[in-house]
Amino acid sequence: MSEVKKRRTRIDPETRRKAIVEATMRCITRFGHSGSTIERICAEAGISIGLIGHHFSSKEELMLSTYQELTNQLREETRKYMEVRGSSAEDRLLAIIRSSFRGKIFNEFILTTWLGFWGAAVSSEQLRALNKKLYSDYRKELESVFREIAAEQGIEIDAKAGALTITALIDGFWLEWALDHKAFSAKKAEKCCVMTAQLFIKSSQLLG
């Protein structure tokens, strides 16, 4: 009977892997990247140190997988707004910006985890390479929206500059808020980014 119960409660590999990644995120928010040791992560996940080796070959691989998962969550939220039909490209751009300051993304847990990875990317070549690719892909997605705006409104827009500006602005607000939650509200940050995007498009209309 006990053997049957043991088999029934066994966690499948993918679920276990996801639980370890989530435990890693929680550790990073509490101890930072360097302080998130394998021992602490295992304790947080409720598993033995030996078991973690079945899912990740090294701490570096675990950190890369965790950063990838964190980015996937952001991009999934972004994609929801990029794929909305029946609205203008400008509406979709503004919706993407607003999604960056909503609860699923703009909260202490997510932004503190982001901050930990940003700091770690300075000294980790693999994390830096992954960060470069992830941000490059994100900017390309924004560039495509800016090009759609230009086509719909019959104007010329520097899509690369627009994507770079919005990405850097959002990151700046994330960083500032992660360091000081009382500096400004999510609503204020959202409004500033939306206004910047609108001014960027407006200036392109005037120049055109």
C-alpha cells in the first residue's frame, strides 16, 4: 500500500524542474544572485542536493533556465497585446507599454528578481549573452509595431530608435522602482512611457 501511495505522489520531471526554477527566483529576491547557493535553492524547493543534479548540470545552467523563464513570462504578457486584432498598431504599442506596469510584471517579486539577474550578467558571460539575445528579440518585436504604425499613418518612423527608447525607458522605471518603491507609482511610470511613445510618433508625423 505504501509503495502504491509513493508512486501516486511522485512528481513528474517537468513539474519538478519548474518548481526548482520558481524556488530559484524566490532565493534571488531574498539573497541575490551570488547568495543563491545550491544549498539554499534546494532547501527552498524542498529537495535534496543530489536530486537537483538530475535536472540541471550546474548552477549556471539553473540560472540561465531561470532567467529564460522570467523573460518568457514577460514576453507572453507582451504577446497578448501584440496579437490583438481590430485595434490600431499605435493602440497595441500603448497596450504593450501599459502591460509592463501591471501586476503580473510590475511587482516586487518580479522586479527584484530582474535586478538580481541584471547584476549577475555583468560578471557572467553566459548570462550576458542570453540577456543580449533576449533584449534584441524584444526590441525587434517593438520595431515591428513601430513599422506597422508608420504604414498605417503614412509617416516615416525610425523604428529602431523608437524600440530602443521605449525599452530603455521601461527598464529605467523598473530599476528605480526596484530600488525605491516609494519613488513613484506604477500609474505614473506608465503615463510617462505612454506620453513618450505618443510624442515620438507625433514628432515623426510633423517631420513627415
